[in-house]
Amino acid sequence: MSTTTSDDDTRLPDRVGVVFRKTTGHYTVHANGRTVDCSLSSLIRKQLIYPIADPTSLRHRVMEVREIEHVDPVAIGDRVRYTDAGDGRGVIIEVLSRTSRLSRPAAAPGQHAFEQVIVANADLVIPVFAVADPTPKWGLLDRYLVSAESSRLPALIVITKMDMAWKNKGLESDLEAYRLAGYPIQKVCANTGEGIDELKETLQGRTSVLVGKSGVGKTSLLNAIQPGLGLRVKEVSKGGQGKGRHTTTHLEMFRLDFGGTIVDTPGIREFGLWEVSGEELAYLFPEMAGFVGRCKFGLSCRHDREPGCAIRQAVMAGEISPHRYKSYMNLRSEL
């Protein structure tokens, strides 16, 4: 499937839109004030392979057809071209070029992994963790951040339930590792309103993706940002439950009254890394990237037990958090 088009996207302005909602096989597209219920053309799941040569020397003919290796070739946030089928319905025939994509591997038992694009054309990834109840799992945060880095997306760490900060005396010490790595952090509380206005300013004009497990207070946070929003997101989340840990069947993007859009990612119990190799992993930890190649054994260093490892020396010198280094080693063992 080609995901590129000519720069002239105005030739059919009434037939280009953005995917705001998706369930299995159905997509809601917003286009010029219209809402169009779309299905997917069968051709969009196939990739047409053309000959590589001087266009004057070969006829423009398809040499091969390959199945696209995706769980779903259309993602929330995609700009798509569709044909009008009448009665408010359409058929998606093309996915336009993406500025970004947040992906993870998805596979059925016994099959190799396919790419699952969670959200396309996002501007910001927001991992959400509660200060307590549940206790933060910083290893999961590191996984989210590496995924954002691999997608070249900026990340903002949001800590909720700050009225329970007394339950987590080590919070500031734990967060210092992320400040050292250069990540912005916002602390908020839906009950007291702490940090809500600042977060709204960050969200304004952007397409933001929330990631985080249930129980961290996302529903209350969304209601504080925009009354009723959390409840609407929660209803979407219920629709995607019980479908297995490797697929998200219901997703929706919501408009914010003050400008921008937001996507929650319900039903994702595991967050694997897509197309991240062990050799490049250190580059995806910003505080480690500058030390890559400075080891005694250069780029072949695994930063484990090798003598003269610059990253291990930086850990000993306090320039890299021991916790973040441990997360790096844990992720490296999976790749």
C-alpha cells in the first residue's frame, strides 16, 4: 500500500479527512465539518510493487502484490482519502503520508509480529502515572519513553493524584532520574486542580496520546481538563475490553474545547517495542546517547560487563541514573 500522494491534496477536498474513531472494520472520518462512516477498500491491504526503471522504458504495470503486514493499515489520526458512497458513508481508498506514528508489535499465537500503529500524526506522548495507588512502575515508564523516542515523538511525564503525595516519600528522588534525562514533568491533581491549567496549556493545539494503566486517574484527569471528557473516553474503553492483550479494537480521538485533540489508549496491557534493535537502544535513552561510541570497544560495546565502557563509567559518576541503566539492561535482554 502506498501511503504517499502528490502534494495536491486539494483536488478532492471533500473526500479527504481524519480518522477520529475506529472499531473492527469501521472508521469514523471527520472531513470539512462532515462525519462519514467508512469501511475499508480491500485494495488498501495490498501493496502494489512496480518495476524500478526509467518510466519510458517499461510500461506502468504491477509486477507483484503483497499483503500489508499490519494488524490494521488505518490508525486513529490518519489522514485518508475516501470515495463517497452516499447516505453519509464512504470507502477508504488511501492512507496519506504520516508525520509520525506510535507503534507496538502485535501477534497472534504462533505467528510472527506485525506492526500495530496505535496513533498516527501525533505531536506528544503523555505517560500518566499516579503518585500512589497504584505505586508507580518506573520500568513501564521507561518502556513508554523508549517507544516515544523510537517514534521521534516528544514525551511529557504526568504524575496524578498529588493529594496522595504523602504516601510516596521517594517520589522526588525517583523523578530526578527523568529530569536528568531531560524529560519535562507535570504534577497534577484532579481533586484540587493542581497543575490542570498548566497541562491544558501544554495540550492546546496539539494531538496528544495518553498512555498508562487503569487506576492511575486518567478518567478524573480528563474530566478536570474538560467536563465530561473522561466519561466519554471511559465508554470507548469499555468497548475494547475482552479482546486480548495484543489488540485494541476500539479507539477514539476527542476534540478539546480549548484547541487540540487527545487520544487515550485503553486495553493495552503490554507495550512491546517495535523495530528497536539492541544496538540502537542506548540512543533511545537521551542521557546515554552522548556516550555511545566512546567505549573502549566502540560501537560493539553492549554496556554490560565490558571494560572501559563509557556508559557504565557515567553511571558511576552520577551522570546516568542507576535505575535507568538497569531499565536499559532489562530492555536490552528482550531484544
